[in-house]
Amino acid sequence: MTESQPRLRPETVAVTAGRPQRVPDAPLNPPLIPAATYVGSPRTDGPEIGYGRYGNPGWQALEQAIGELEGGRCLTFASGMAAAAAILDLFGPGTVVVRPAHCYLGVAAAMEQRALRHGWTVREADLTDTEAFLAAARSADLIWLESPTNPMMEVADLAAIAAGRDPRTVLVVDNTFASPLLQQPLRDGADLVLHSATKIISGHSDALLGAVVVRDRDDHDHFERLEVSRKLGGAIPGTLETYLVLRGLRTLPLRQAAAQASAMILAERLVSQPAVRKVRYPGFGSLLSIELVDAETADRFVAALRLWVFATSLGGVESMLERRRRWAGELPTVPEGLIRMSVGVEHVEDLWADLDHALRGLG
Ligand SMILES: *Cc1c(COP(=O)(O)O)cnc(C)c1O
């Protein structure tokens, strides 16, 4: 794409980004290249990939696509957690970090490890209260945001937090739940964006992959430091995984639109169900949580479903759900009867019929 062309819309970017050059007989898609090493160029100092841990054209194609959607430069990693660990490793001993009271448990645990081993201070704050969150973030080195949060579906005012923070405080946003289509945190002033591309970006529950997107104005050399960390840490993306995730990303806007439309309908119908005490739906996206009266009721409800898959992941074409407190590590502030639901792309009436049948069975 040349500069003079109009900026393409996300639906078009998803289809066009990361393609090989259009020359006769070039494949339309970047090929899957399983390479541990590459032929070197002994007589030139030109750029070369060199070795399989340093790069792969397939990674670059996916990175271009995610980077364009988020509006920054992207690096992919072996998983969302590998990407999160690489970000946390940018910070040294004694780091002060503020995170939401509810966030992805793996990230919370990784911070806790650093608190124990490297003297980090981890502050928790309510991200729905911008003033309180900013007060907790005063003099912090790192703000870690997730919005909507897992599994409480709380939403932060990203732009207000970005604008109100001390500019020396690095702002990271885990954008997994919203996807790059519904929220672009770099444009709101974040420094780094994290994705578990395992989820909505990939969309087919068949690959683990993580991504970090760095703002173009990169005052802290985050991009170079993360790239070195990936080379030395070795948490590189799999070649097959980047291929699968890029293939999934091509239809991200279609899947997202279909799943979101169904999630809105389901959220609205669930509100009026007597067995459902609360529906947590932020008004956008394909994820929601509902609260049933207790764990036993929630387990009976889940067991009665035939179409919805009982599984812990999210963002796939198949609708999935789980009672979060079945995990010992889940926070006690998450109600026992809370079920997180990830809406897929099945027909909404089939999804509803399954839920309705199971709710009726609760008696
Ligand atoms: C799944 C997830 C992660 C971790 O990603 P993996 O790909 O499973 O390592 C991080 N943050 C959020 C919000 C997630 O849902």
C-alpha cells in the first residue's frame, strides 16, 4: 500500500494485510515455511533472517496484519502468557505495578511471582473508578489494564486513564476481550497492547499464540527490547500457529460481528430469566457473564447444555462457557454461580434454545 491510498477499513485490512507481493505466480497467501535456519549471505551485510529463532516470513505476515489493525508495530510470541512475560521482563527489581482487581489469572500470578522473587509491589485497584485507579497508579512504573475484565466484564475509561497518568508510567492494555476491532488502546494513549491471539483473533480454538503491539512513538525502545527478549528467551511463535492465526484473522470482522449480534440478543433475553440473577454484558463484544444463585445450580445448568461447550477458552467459532470458580485460583470476589460465556457463530436461536431448555430444567 502506498501513502497516497486512502486508509483502509479494518474489514479490508484483515483481508489484505500480510500478503505476498502481487507478481505473476506468487501465491496469494504467505506460505508456511518450516525453517530452522536460512542460507546466509557471506559477502554482504544486508539484512538476513539468519536462524529460525530470529524470524520467519510467516510471523512477519501475521505481525503486519495485527500491527495494522492496532495501529502499531507487532511482535508475536509462543502464547499470550509468553507475550505477557516478555512485557513484564522489561521491568526490573522493585517495580511498582497497578492492575485491576480482576484480571487474567495467569498475568496476576506472573506478577505475584515477581513480587516474591524480585520485590515488586503489586497494587490492585477498581478500574471502573478512574479517579481511584489513577490515585493507586501515582508513582507506579507500570499500569496493567484489561478491559473488559475477565470474568467480571468491568470496563475502564482507557483514554481517561492514559491521559491522567504520569507520562513516565508505562501503560499496557490486554486487549484480548475487545479485539483490535472494538478497541485500539494505542490510539487512546497506551504504550503497549497485549493479545492472546489464541482467542478471538485466531477464532478456531486450534492454536496458542501471543502478540504485543508497540506504539509507533516508542520512547523506551520497547520494540527492540522485546525482540531481543524473544530471541534470548526463545518463546517464539510456532510456524504452523502463525499460519493458522493469520488464516483465522482474515474472517475476524465477520466472526466478531456475528458473535456480537448474537451476544446482544442473548444478553437481553437472559436478563428476563428468573433463574439468572445478573447479566454482565458491557454492551459490545462476544463475551458475557451470568450469575446463577449458587455453584450447584450453575453446575446443573452447564451439565444440561447440549450445544454450548463446557471449556475454559473463549473467542472461538463454537460457543463455550464455564463456571469460573471451578478453578481454585479464581478470586473469591467472583460469585460462585458466575458463568462466563463466549458466544460463537452458530445460529442464535439454536444457542438460545439450548440455554432456555437448560434454564427451564432448573425448576
Ligand atoms: C487467554 C488469555 C491470556 C493468556 O493467553 P494464552 O494464549 O492462553 O497464553 C491473557 N489474557 C487474557 C485476557 C486471556 O483471555
